[in-house]
Amino acid sequence: MIPAPRLVMTTAATTLLGAGLVALGPVSMALYTPAMPQLALEFGTTEAMIKLTLTAYFAGFAVTQLACGPLTDAFGRRPVTILFLALYLASTVLATFATDTTSMLIARTLQGVGAAVGITVARAIVRDQYIGQNAARIMNTIAAILALGPALSPTIGGFILEWFGWREIFVCMLVYGGALMLSVILFQKETNTYRDLENLRPRRLILNYATLLKDPRFLRPSLLVGLSLGNLYTLATVLPFVMIHEVGLTPSEFGLGMMLQSFSFIAGTLVIGRLLKRVEADRLVPYGLVGMLVAAAAMVIVLRLYEPTYLIVMVPVAFFAFSIAAVLPSSFTSAMRDFPHIAGAASSMMGFLQFGGGILGSLAIAAIGDPLTGLATVIPAMPALAALAYISLGRFIRPSTAAAE
């Protein structure tokens, strides 16, 4: 029997602070993407090397997930959040004054390490206090608010790049990170009632992660999140080069154009939010899977039949983003539902798989070499793998467990 969670923060505080924390990683990524082609010229390097700075951010973010969650299980959510946000602010200062590709690679890697706390703690503080349909509704609301940041970030980044320069993009990250640090200090309460230093011992740490990875109740929704949201992060590494170099948009036009993807995701979360008042979250997952596969098929077909234009590229991307909203509430809540004592580790592993999917996707596109070919192959392949994993692992979940979820 799963123990009842203890409420120490209001629903509004949990939702708003959770949204601010979980948006830290995507905002820091999305603000930066319009500047990537410019940085290749500024540093006198290749586009592949500049793409590597984004991959380095992904790597720092993903790998640190594995340590971040257990630290919050051991010491609590609040102190660990403050520590990592301090690292994020320091590394953002380093990125602001970077003078070459090497210094930018170091700064972006450390920035990813610092930002890793956001996604881990945001989901953990929800699980600490809520389960079931209540948790699903809060996570859906967080997703809707979260989408506003990445929706506006490429646009803001594009205009800042044209009006001021790329360094001022990192100044914006400093402002966001500073405001988030102040909010955590003032409003975040300690929600972890299972704090235990034993969670940091190597043997316990390995055992906790092994428990998660061998349990289909965790692995099934986590792989779905990893390959679907990871696909959005992969898109962030390839779309600037396709839309600016192949389609011919300016950085500010690219930023405005990316709002179609983000607003499609927002629209999806709003629709799902209304449905969650009447329908259990897990019943919406098949519809999301079908929508993702339709978008993937459309991308494969149109990019091979027609020259790339804004609508040919972005309409399937937008439909994919809309469809993801249907799978996230159930995936986030069901993956963590049965592991309250290691909620931080569960959130961390889910985040690792999520950003790990983005890393693998971006590396696959880099190996192909041609961004347009990568967009037409790797991007559609990831949701197909997500659906296959979800259906296959569903066979290993006992009917009684599925009914309870």
C-alpha cells in the first residue's frame, strides 16, 4: 500500500515553482539556438563544433541527473536546489564572457550540470505531495506553463541577437536564474520526508537505479518520455540549420517561427487539461501515440517529395508537439507513483533518459552530416521507437497493477 503523501506547499506554489524549475533547462537551450550559426562565424569554427556546445549542454544535463536525484533523496530537495542553481549562475557568467569554442564548451557543460536540478526537483516535489489524477493534473499544468518559456525563448533570443549580440542572450539567462534562485529561497519548502544518507552509498545507489530499470512500471512510461520529449530536444539541434540555411529565415524569423511548435504544445496541454477532468490520464496515451506516429509519417513523406519550406517542415513538427501533450501526464505520474522513497532517483533517471534521447538523436543527425536528411530520418524514427517500447513493455505489467494505475 502506497502511503498518503504529506502536503507542505500549496497547489499553486507547487505548480508555479515546479514550472519555473522544469523550464530552466529548456529555456537555457532555446534562448541559445538562434545564436548557433552566428557563433560559428564569431569563433571562426564549423557548425559541427557549435552543435557540439549544445550536445555538451545535453551531456552535462543528462549525466548530472543521475547524481542530482539521489542527492535530493539524501539531503532534501531545497538545499540541493540552491546549490545547483548557484553553479548554474556561475557557469552562465563564464558563458557570457567566452572567447572561443573551448571556453564555450566548458561553460555550457557546467551550465547543463547546474540546470539539471530543475527537472529533477520539479517532478519530485509533485510526487512528494500528490499521486494519481491529482498529480497528473498538476503535471499537465506545469507542462502548459513550461511551454511558454521555450515558446518565447527562440523569439527573444533571435531579437536579442539582432539588436544587441549573442552575449546578451546569456545575460537573459542570468536574470531568469537569479529570479528562480530568489523564488526557491522564499517559497520552496522541504517536501522530502524520506531523507536518508544511505541513498548516497554506492551499493544503495546502484540498487535503487537497478530497481527502477528492471521494473516495467517505471521503464515503460520513462522510455516513452525519453524518446518523445528527447525528440523535441533533438529538433532543437537541427531546426536552426534547416530553417536558416535551407529555408532561408533570419534568426528573428526563425525565433518567431518556432512559436508554432511551442504554441501547438500549449494547445495540447490545454485540451488535455480539460479532458483530465473527466478522463483518466492513462486512457489518453494511445491517442497521443497515434498522433506522434502520424506526424512522423508525414515528416518522412513530405520532406522526400518537396523542397523544404516553413510550412512543410513545421506543420508535422507542430502536430507532433500537440500529440506529446497526451502522453506526458500519465507518463510522469505512473513512472514515479510506486517509488516514493526514491522519488528523486526516479525523477533523475527519467530525466537522464529524456535528455539522453536528445543526445543520441543529435549525435545521430551529426553522424549523418546533412541536417535535412537527419530531419527526415532520425526525427521520425524516435516516436516510432517510443511506441514500440511502450507496447512491448506493457505486456510485462500485471493486469492488477495496470488497473490500479
